[in-house]
Amino acid sequence: MRNAYLTVKGYGEHEIVIQKSRFICYVDRVETEEDAQAFIQKIKKMNHDATHNCSAYLVGEHDQFQKANDDGEPSGTAGVPMLEVLKKMNVKDTVVVVTRYFGGIKLGAGGLVRAYSKATSEGLKAVGIVERKLTRIMHTTIDYTWLGKIENELRSSNYPIKEIHYLDKVEIETYVEEGKEEDFRTWMTERTSGQADIREGEVIYLETLVSQ
């Protein structure tokens, strides 16, 4: 599993108009190449009357699955520039389709490259880019007398609170970057004078929005 990587927040779309042509960027997060291809086919079917439905995707921990398609635009003017935007923005497991409805004015090769690049870049930003970081859920059980102090210190620390359970004692679930569990134990033990029961939970990805 990857420790940390960037990807898109989820599905979204964003439209721009350049020289009377409409460029609609559709974006989604995908886990497999089959998912990416299915998404492309869905958008092409939805916009079957469009002039072009150009696409690009990057899938896999090492971007081992990647493809660009110009869908009838001059070779190298749409799909590849879209793929380059994905690489430049360093997103993983992402598929984009830019649908063009021709407005009657030809853009030329350079204009097409700029248009498809801009549509993709703005589409990604509109949807939002998140960082997914591998974290372990740490469960800390303390007496209520410690709650105010510990909650305040957690909120100003690098250990985001996932949830607080108010039972006979207080159980606080905290996100801790994997590999730093012992650092957290030390941190919590010092702040509770050793009066906390700390145990490790599951490993999950924590998502944080980095741009929108």
C-alpha cells in the first residue's frame, strides 16, 4: 500500500468555452483500468452527439496503466496533453474525459493543446485534489478528568481526532501516520502521566483536501 499520494476528491465536471467551442471536463477517481474505460464509455454514450470525447487516465501505484485518446482530434493535440496535466499535477488513479462541442472556429494544433490542457487542469481543480495518507487508528481510553486537556492538545497537534466515545470512560480515536505509533504512545503517555490505555486499531487512508 502507498504511504501517501494525491488523487481527485471524486466525480465532478467543469465547463469552459474557448472560441465558441464548449469543452466539458468530466473527472473521476478509479481503482482499475477497467473502471477507467467504463467511465470513458459512459461519458461518450452520454455525449454521443458531441464533436469529440477525448480521454486520458493514470491508474496504479506506479502509473502502470495509462492511456490517452484524441477521439478524432489531430494526433497529439488532446489526449496526450490531458495525460501530461495529470502527470504534472501528480494525481494517481484518475480518469478524465473532455467533451468538445465545436463552435465553428478552428483552433489549430497549438490552440487545441492549450484548450484541452486548460479544460483538464481547471476540471481537476474544480473537483478538488486530496492527499490520501496511510494512517492507523489509535484508541486512547482516559478518565473524564483528562478530557479537556487532551482534546485541546490533540486539536493543536499532528494527530487528527476521528471520533470521541463518551462511555464509562472516554475513548478517543485518533489518526496517526503509520510508522509513528510509538511516537504517539510517548506523546499521549507524557500528557496523561501514564494514565491512558492506548491500543492500536485498523489501518486506513486519511483524506485531506489540498486544493480546490
